[in-house]
Amino acid sequence: MLRQTAVHMRGLLARRASAAVTSSSVRMASHEVSETVDMSRPMYYDRVDVPLPDKPYKDLLTDADKTLKQKEKGPWSQLSKEEKIALYRLMFHQTYPEMKQKTSEWKTVLGGIFFFLGFTGLVVWWQRIYVYPPLPKTFEGDSQAMQLKRMLDMRVNPVQGFSAKWDYEKGQWK
Amino acid sequence: MFRAVYRLTSAGARSLVRTRPGYAAPVASRCYSHGKVETDEEFDARWVTYFSKPDIDGWELRKGMNTLIGYDLVPEPKVLDSALRACRRLNDLASAIRILEAVKDKAGPHEDIYPYLIQELQPTLAELGISTPEELGIDKS
């Protein structure tokens, strides 16, 4: 995700003072801070939709690499397969198939969703027992019966709804 | 449209039955009220010219390739040929291989496009000494 946002942030952060970001890692007692990336400079990224990133993957070349780079200036048919692969790996980190490898991230995501749903369920259950006030008396059976009778006496929805289903002559549901 | 190019949208994919990619998909229609629509040949010519610049620099190559890959099409062999030659002028074999990988990826589910492109580019690949990703064995993850 960092690599993706980096492409967008690169433009945004280009003008910002990069002093804070480029400060060398601070050691506090035995605690080491991870390397900071200077996002004000061109960055490398592997993206299928942007084949050629702003800079090569490996900047600091060993002497062997430099010799190989010199050889690259000559005819490429003289390079062996291994040399060609080495040149590719100098320039790029991952090949397209490597970039497109499926991860198991979806299992983590789905697992996390279920876990938190479950946790929420436990929280709601606890609330039901310890937090909710007792139900009003109108929820009890006798009270419900009285409410029902009142609705019928009021002729609630007499045409197609509630009271239409009550047979007033016989005093029972149709 | 392009000889080897399909609209990679679902409309194009549905109309794709034959395996030989000499099939012309519908021309892209834009809602210009009065502007001229660029023909496929003009598009190709423009890009071939872009990559044919003798003193093209690395940035221009990258910008051109990244833009081209951003379009909803697989570039014609002649455009790719021009791009590969630009890589040669820049002494950049890795980018040449990357371009081949990228166009294979652009073809998506249409698996007959990439072999066609390689077939068309074979003379150039042989001349410049570019190995395909398959030859190098980096096409497997």
C-alpha cells in the first residue's frame, strides 16, 4: 500500500521541506528507528500499469554490476542469459508474474471481519444483560391482550388490515 | 482499429471469437461535437515517431511507455519495435524485457495477442539480441 500511495504522494510532497523526513535514523538508548524513505526524490515501485518506474531498483552498483553495465553498451547478443537476468534484476525488483502473485490476504481480512463481528456480538449480549433496563409492563401477556382488544374496538385498519381479519359477530379471527 | 489491437473492454472481448488477431474491433467513438477523431494509423504513426527520436532520453522513454500502457489497447508491433530500438539507443536491455512483459500483461485474458506480437517482433528481437521473458525463464513466478 505504501508503494501505491507513494506514487500519489510524490507529487504532493515534492515541495514540502524534506528535512524532517530525511533525518538519519535516531537511536534512543538501544531502540532503533526504521529507515526513513525520502519521498521527495523519485521512488522505485512495482506496478503492472506503470512498467518503467522513475528510477532503477538498485542504485548502488558493485564493481561486477558496473562491468556488466559496460557490457550492456555493446551488442546484447553477446550477453548470456544469466547476465540478462542480472541486468533485469538490477533495474527491477519483481517480474510481472511475481507482482501478480496471489496473496492470502483475503483470509486475514475475512477472518478479521468475523472476529470483530463476533466480538461485537459478545458486547451486545453483555449489554442486553447488564445495561438494558427492564421491559415495561405493557409487554406482558395480559397487557398485550388488552391492547389487542382496544385495537379491535378502534377498528384499526378495518378495510384490508388488522380489524378486517376479525369477525365481529362471532368474536374470533376469520 | 489496430490490426493486433482489441478494445479490452467487455464489448471488444465479447466480439472476439477468432484466434487470428487480424480482427478490426469498432473504432473508439468520443463525444467530440466537432473535433477530428484520430485514426488508428495516425495514432500508431505518432507513437512510432515519438520513440524514434534519435536522442531520446530515459525519462522520455519511461514517460512514453507508461503513458502507452495506460491506454486501453495493446500497442501495435511497429510501435513496440520503435520503443525497443529506443531502449537499444539507451543501452537498456532490462527496460526492453520489461516492455515485453508489460504488453503481455496488457493483453489480459486474450492469450493469442502476445504470441502474435512476438512473432511480428522476432526480426527485431534477433537483430537487437533481446531475449523474451520466456527465453530467460522469468515468465513464471
